[in-house]
Amino acid sequence: MKINRSYDGNYLSLGNRRYEQGIGTHTHSVIEFPLPENAATFSFIAGIDDEIGTADAQFFVYGDDKLLWQSPMYFGYEKRLPTTTLNIKGVRVLRLQVTEGKEDKWDHVDWVNTIITLEE
């Protein structure tokens, strides 16, 4: 896992667009972290990093072991990846998980523009 870099240490890049902030990782990854009590929303863009090209991966977000969101299967070079915003009020542990599709071909994936909004 790399912070603000792709898995190979390059710029984070999805759909031929660079991102300054996010997490670069590999498929079959699980990233868990505790949330502050006043966490309200989590927004992000998830996709396959351009350094790999084509691959297959699916993304999941869990809050306290409950599925909050899952992506369709991504294959790389998607041009219009949406920003997703999830309600995480009351969630104590957030888990970002990625699985490969048919096979693991050194699939490198990114979670970019990751923002946790807090309530006052």
C-alpha cells in the first residue's frame, strides 16, 4: 500500500487523469481504520490505476462489517469513474476491500480523493 502514490510509486492515475491524494494498492487488499465518533460521510473515487492498463477488479466498502457499497467489475481505462459519497454516521471501523476478477495480473488499484467529513 502507498499513500498518495500508485502501488509502483508513480502518480495516482485513473482514466488518464492524475490525482494528488489517495491510496495505491493491489487487488486482494483490505485496508481497515477506525473512525472518529463524529464521522459523517466518506467520499472517494475507486478504479484501476493507468500504470497497469487492463485488469479486472471489484471494490467494496464496509462499515463495521456491513456492506455499504460495491462497484461493478472494473477492467481498466474507465473514463468516467464516479465520485461516491457514503453515509458513515455511527460507523466505528471502515474497511476498503478490493478483489480481483478472473485472475490476479498484478492488478494495481487506487482509492483517490478520499475524504472523511466530520460533523461539528
